[in-house]
Amino acid sequence: MELVVFDLDGTLLNHNQQISKYTLETLHKLGERHIAYTVATGRTLHAAKPCLSGHSFRLPHVYKNGVIIWDPGTSVYRHPNFLTASEIQAVLEAFAKVHLTPFVFTLEPDNQHAVYHSAILDEHGATLVKSLAETRQLPVYPLDKLNPRSSITNISALGPEKAIRRISEALDEEDHLVAYLGDVKNAPGRFWLDIHHSAASKGSALSILKEELGFERIICFGDGDNDISMFSLADESYAPSNATDEIKRLATATIGHHNDDGIARFLCERFNL
């Protein structure tokens, strides 16, 4: 049995952050052939919902780069690799040095998601807080209101490339942390940053699913550095032409661009759909 795994942004989604009609039809064909598939993304469940709403992803999903596994059938979360408030102190200090606003994502004791942030210092922080409140509909609170019982899934930010890279470099010696970064699509000069527990990765989460669900092989698709761990695990791995050079180097093959239905067109050939 094979499990096909898709990254979302820059991979399965087009530049409008949507699953195109052609790709959706291809996923339906996979289902008709009883070919199992799911998603592994850096997004939270709330951020992924608008993209996946109405689509049939019935198997467990991997969110926040492996920090969380969510079962859509039972709405149950599994989360073996959270951070504590004390463990993110170095992160907050690194943000303060470059005058950027950190956004701390949590799972609350009542199993609801929330976001906490310090003072908004620039347009990048203002953009993110607006997106969180309006688009993702997440409750947003001041960082000094962080509940000691809250489980921290990740710390994220938007900012200029130089500042984002300085934060990432400052955390290199924090063995319990891993940082991913990249440029924001359609926003020249703006970078994103995502920090979480180093024990969590897409690869580690998929390894759990592979064993629990009894899959023999994994075929994955991804475009960024946060996909490296699942490329290492997979039996076949494919990078769209817009992927980073490192991902292309690791891939079984490079296929079509994400905005040209590259993944769907490859699936039609690979599985003779």
C-alpha cells in the first residue's frame, strides 16, 4: 500500500492558495482508484481549512511541520512535541534584538487554538495580526497574557530578510529548536519565519502514520526546506519546478510548476488516471 503526501503552499495549491479545478478532479480520481493521500504542511489547521474545505482528505493530516497530527474523522489532535514558555525565552530575546514581533501559537487547555504576540513594531507584524484575526479567525492576545498551561506549537513572524535570518542564526545553538524561513510569495522583500521543537518534523509525523496505518511506501511532493525530512523518509519524492535548489537535488525528479497543475499532471501520468 502506498500513501501519497502533499505539501500545500508552493506545491498542491496554486498562487491563489487554492486547489485548482483540475487538481481537485485528479484527487477525486485518486480516491476512485483507492490510492490513499493526505497533506503535510507548515500551516495550522485553521490556516489550512480555507484551502481544504469541501475536499476529501479523510486520512490524518500533518500540521505545523509535524508538531500536530489531526484526524478529520474524530477531530482528535496528537501533539508529542510542544514547547513550554521557558523553552522559548531565547526566541523572544532574539526577536527583541532585531525589533520584530513574535507570534506565539498555542493549543489551550480547552483544546482550542490561540495566538499571543508582543507589541506590534512594524507593518509586517500589523499584516500578520490582521490576517490572524480576519482570515484565520483565531483569538489573538497580548503575550503577557500567555497561560502557563498553554502548549506552544510554534513561533512565527514576518519581516525583512536580514532580520529574519539574524533570528534564525541566533537560534542555531538551541538544540531543542528548529527554524524554517523563506520568501513570502507575491511580497518582494518580505520573509516568513517558523520556529518549533526540533523533535517535530514532517518526516517524523509521517513515520508514525506509516506504521499506524500500515502503509508500505510513501510518495511525497514538496517545494521547501521544511519538506526535507519527508523527502528523506519517502520512497519517491517529487519537487515542482518552483522548488528550492536543495529540494530539487534531493528529489527523485523535478516536475511541473505548482501554478500549472504540475503535481496533478504528474499524478495522472504516474498512476495512469
